[in-house]
Amino acid sequence: MTDKIQKKIGFYPGSFDPITLGHLDIIARASTFLDVLVIGIGVHHGKKTLFDGDTRTKMIRDALDTLDICDFELITYDGLTVDAARAANANVIIRGLRNSTDFDYEMQMAGLNHTMSPELETVFLPSSGKYGSISGTFVRQIMQMGGDASPFVPPNVLTQFENRK
Ligand code: ADP
């Protein structure tokens, strides 16, 4: 035990294309055991997204406006998650788990990240029941096909989509 009190800084990486109620649930729950949450928006070259990095950042900031959560920062990054997490001085990487497909992928990713950065732990949060079926891919399809995505995303995301050029 040392006297040094270290801030618990979490790094939550994702594409957030767009932010969904599932992401917001993970953010709210992670914020209960963190001092600071850094949300890392992956803007990797060559990855085609519906919303550009600035718009994804704005949608997250607007959505978090209404939530009572710990201190947070939004960053974009286009390199390795472990490098971005280290640059943010994070101690833990936060990831959400919806199902066994996520589990298999996330376990592999956590293993690789741990090998590259043993000082960083990955903490998994299981999705809350009603959010477990929400994925960015399906939300994008629903919005692009004119469906009602309001049960899956915060209202500001719908407005952003409607106002796009
Ligand atoms: P990525 O492309 O990195 O998977 P996403 O934006 O799709 O980016 O997801 C970011 C993180 O949020 C991942 O850990 C993912 O498992 C988690 N996540 C996404 N949707 C949900 C949800 N509905 N419930 C819980 N976690 C989720």
C-alpha cells in the first residue's frame, strides 16, 4: 500500500457511429467506479463510417450533456487503442459485452492489448438486458432505410441524421 492516491481513469474506445443507448448505458455504469472517463472515438483511415469523426464527437458530447456522470473527455484517435489509452493516462480499458460473438472478439483483443500493455487492464461490462440487441450496424441500417431508430439512440442523434446534407 502506498499513500499515493491514483485517479482511476478509464478509456472507452469505439467507433460510436453513431452513439447508441447501449453505449450510453456502459458510459453511465463505468462512470460509477471511475474518476475520469476518456471516450476514444476511432477515426481510422479507410474505415467507412456514416458520420465523420467531428459529427460523432458532437453527438456524444450532446448526448452526455443530459447525463450525470463522472468527469469525461472526448478524443479521436487513429492508431492503436493501447497507445491512445496510454496517452490518456488511463489505467483501464472499458468494453461492453452483448453476446458470445462480442465475447470471443473482445477476449482476443484484451489478450493482445494486455501483451502490448500489461499495465492496462480491460474491464468488461455486460450490456443491460434491454440494450443487448442494439448495434451500430443495425441502427445505421434502420436510419438509412427510414425506420424509427428512436428506441435505440438518443434524440440528438436522430436530429443530426435528419439534418445531414
Ligand atoms: P467497435 O467498432 O470498437 O466495436 P462500437 O462503437 O461498435 O465500436 O462499440 C464500442 C464498444 O461498445 C464495444 O465494447 C462494444 O461491445 C460496446 N457496445 C456497443 N453496443 C453496445 C450495447 N448495445 N450494449 C453494450 N455494449 C455495447
